[in-house]
Amino acid sequence: MTYAEEILHLMREDEAVREVLASTGELFHGYHPQMEKVHLRNAQRLQELIEKNGFPTIPLVGEEACTAALRIILHAISWPEFMRAQEPALTDLAKAGQVPKSYVAFLIDRIRFYEGRKQIYGTNADWDENGILRVTEVEDEKNLNSRRAEMGLSPLDTLVITPMDGDYHPPDPAKRHKEYIEWTHKTGWRKS
């Protein structure tokens, strides 16, 4: 199996498990242990592959496998050290045009989101106290769309993603938020 093929295989497994859990509704009630297991196993394997072969850039493995690798990194949410360790190298690779800039924006924001800091590009959303899905706090909201454009992201017209009459909403938003904060401490995203 080539480097690219192995990365794509890992991502297909992620998608298959996600699809099953979504079809039963289990995906929408906290971080499902089965999904977490797949995410961690994939991230560990990707780390081994990166150490052996270098980062799977577009010139090395093609755009599809590169994007799959970036998605594996973004899904490794219960392994903060791994995600944080990828940011500097990926920022440099994006500047060199070897990985899509948009995924670097996703990574930077995801790290900040889990750490409880304001996002730079507004790529992460969460349920508010009223059960409405909205982009969480962003730095310098006035210039958000220009920063998004620099990273190849489309403009945001509104920070509200899903009004109350939309898709799944947590039955108890306050309870869900409390569980989320506990999870960020348990996994090491937040210290206090």
C-alpha cells in the first residue's frame, strides 16, 4: 500500500464509523468512545507515517490524500499535543503552497476553540445556552472575512449557523456545555 493509499484508507474508516453512529443518532450525544478510538488510532498511525515519510503534502501524495491527512489531524481532538505539534509545520507548508491554507485555518481555530480562546478565522461553531449553533467568539470580528479570504475561505454573512428550527439541538444546552468543559480539562486542552 502506498503512503497515499494508507492515508485514504484511514479516512474511509473514519467516515464509515461516523456514518454508522450518525444513522443511529449516537454521534450527536457527546464524543462517542468508538469514534474517539478511531480518531486516536488514525492519528497515531499518521504520526508514524509522518516520522517515516515526511508530511503528506500535495506534491508527495496528491491533494486527496493530503486533505485526508489534514482531516485526520483535525479529528484527533482528544490528543491536544498531537494537534498543537502540527500547527507550526503546517503553517510553513501552507505558505509554501504544499497544503491547503484552509485546513491550516481550521487547525488554528480548532486549537483555540478547545483551549477556550477566540478564533481567528471563525471556522468552529458550538451550541449556545439557547441551543442555537453559532460560530464561537472571534478576534477582530470586523476584519474576519478578509482573514478568511487570505486562507481561501468564503465570507461569513452571520455567525449563526443553525437557528432553533434547524438540525439536531442538544436537549439541555447547559448540561452539554458543562460536559464539554469537563472534557476539555480531562483531555488537557484547558488547565484551569
